Amino acid sequence: MARVNGLLADTTPLRTSPPFRRLWWGLGISNLGSQLTVVAVGLQVYALTGSSLAVGVLGICALVPLVVLGLYGGALVDAYDRRKVALAASTALWVVTALIALQAWLHLDSVGVLYALVAAQSAAFAINNPARSAIIPRLVEPRLLPAANALQTIAWNVALTVGPLGGAFLVALWGYQVAYTIDAVLFTAALWAVWRLPDIPPLSADDAPEPAPAARRRRVVGWRSVVDGLRYLATQPNVRTTFLVDLAAMVLASPRVLLPAAGVVFLGGGEATTGVLTAAFAVGAVLAGVFSGGLSRVRWQGRVIVWAITAYGLSIVLFGLVLVGVGPTTPTTVLVGGLVAASVALALAGASDAVSAVFRQTILQTATPDDMRGRLQGVFIVVVAGGPRLGELVLGAQATWVGEAWAAVAGGVACVVVLWLVVRAHRRFWRYDALHPEP
């Protein structure tokens, strides 16, 4: 029994930190609603255009504000009370979500309106997420950060499991407007959780563990502060490499843009199959999180990240080969065997991505001083959210040229090749030691 308990996720952060517990629950509930909208928007654009490339353009609409405001938002997080920054950005996110629901109720059926609203949503998210992420190390002890990150991974991926299924079925049964409206209601849980947080101002020079000049840097806001953060990142090879290896996976092998076509053209079942495939990725991630107890004892975290991303790339190759095998026949019924095989491949990809994410976030949080944490969390969110958005355009374009199946195969192969080239050029990352962390 003790051995089994050691494999299960460590829930100590939930028991010892009430603010973290409230934030965990609030974000988990709101993320469920957000996934309803992610799937519904993609389905709505595909229904209006019939084009995977048009779905991929959603990624570019989200990418530009994400890059610009993700970096600047991190500077705001380092300069002001993190609770207040998160609360303001969360309120803006809720307003945009309500507008997305409104356009559906009004039956505008405009791809341009959807692109604009997704861009506005991404802008608010770009400020909100670095604030929330930088809050976590102020709510739990440093030794509990791996466990806290694993719990965050579980909550996020439970939402990613249930949300796409719910979104697809809600769209199929009652339309886009219902899915968007439920998202707006569920998002109030996040607003409540952030509202209940204690004030989290920048550490004063007296309280800061780093030298006083570093503490004073937090009071400076502007693009100069952003540049200071990027210059700091340039001097930290291990933290920098966590971003590079994740970009290799997300830009070259992010499969989400291919899923609507997989449901319609390859496997049958349309929106419902798209929801199942999206949820399969998250199921793998949830299982990896549930059995994450052993991750807190991993010493060579860089190597685990590398092997996890290698497994991710190979899983995407397997997904593509399944689609190659069934062929683009536009079946009128669901091809159960193909759907099961594709779901297993995506579940393996999700599990691998979850393990990588836990350690990439842990390295960032433990190796970065508090006065730079917001700015580097801004870079982090640009990579983890912007990378897949750019990847949607890349694979969407490839799908137009060679078809969705071979686009997945090529993307997975490219991910593995580029990953090992990056590791070969940054050998210190392979030797990263959690007992003696070096940024």
C-alpha cells in the first residue's frame, strides 16, 4: 500500500495552503469552461469555412497579442501586486468570453469577428497567466513546488479531458451559444478564487532574499524592464533550454489543428470524434499527473524532459500513421478501430507532455529569483501557449500541401530531430541536477 501511495500525486500543497487550494479549485473549474470555448471556436470556424488552414489562422490571431502582452504582462507582475494584476486580467477575460457567447446568440456567423475576439481573449490571457503562475511560489514552500505543479497539471488536463467532449456534444446538441455561455458562467469560479487571495505585492528590499538592487528593479515597468528580463534569460542556459525544447515540440508537432479534419475526413463522427481525440490527449496527461508521486524524487530533471519530449514526438508520428492507414475516405460512420488507435497515440503524447511540463515549470520556478519570476513566466506563457498557436498554422499549412495524416508524421519526426540537435548544442541541460540546480 505504501508503494502505491508513493506513486500517487502528492496533495500536501492542497492540505497546507488554503489560498493555493482555493486557486486550484477555481482555476480547475474555469479551465473546464475555457476548453468548451476552445473546441467550439475551432468547430465554428471549420463549419463556416471547411478549411483546416482557417482553423490554423485562429492560432496567429492569438499568437501576436500573446507574444506582445505576455512579455509586457510579466513586467507588470514583477512591479505590482500580483493579486491585483491577476484580478484585472481575469475580469477582462470574462468580458471577452461573454462577447464570444453574444456573437453566437446573435448568429453573426462571421469568421472575422471570431478572429478578433480570440485575439482579445489571448491578450487578456497573456497578462493573467504569468500573474497566476508567479503567485504559486508565494503560496507554497519551495520543496512543494513539484507537487504543486503536478496538481496544476492534473486540474488543467481534467478540464482538457472533459471540456472538449462537453464542448463537442454541446455544439452538436444545442449549438455554439450554449457552450460559450456555460464557459462564461464557470469562469466566475476563477474570479472568486483570485478575489480571495491575500495581497501579493513585490517583495521589499528588506524581505527579498536576493540583493536590494534586484528587489528595487520590480518597481520599474516598461519595455526596458522586458528587455532586462530577456537579457537575464540569455545568461541562464538551462532555463533557456527548457523553452527551446518545448518550442521544438509545440511548433513542429502540435496536432490540435488536425483534429476537426480527422473527425470528418478520416475517422468519421464529426464533432463528437474531434472531442474524443482532444480528450484522449488530456486523459494521458491526467494519468501521468495522478501517478506523479515519483516525480518529486527525480534528480536528473533535464534528461527526463528530453526523453519525455522524444516520446511525445514519436506518439504524434504514430497518430499520423493511424490516419495514413485509414485514409481520407470521409466515412459516414465512426471507424472504431482507427479511433481507438488514434486515441491511444494521443494519450501517450499527452502523458509525455505532462511529465515534460512539470519539470520545465519546476526548473523555472526554483532557478529564477522572485524579481524576475513574472517576466520569465511571461516568456513561459509565450512559449507554452504561443508555440502551439504557431504550430497550428505550421501544421495547418502542411495539411493543405500533403494532407493531415502526413503532416502529423512529418511534424513528429521534425520534433524529435530538432530536440536532439538542441540538446547536443546545450549539453549542460542534459546534466541538470535538481540537488544542485543551476539556471
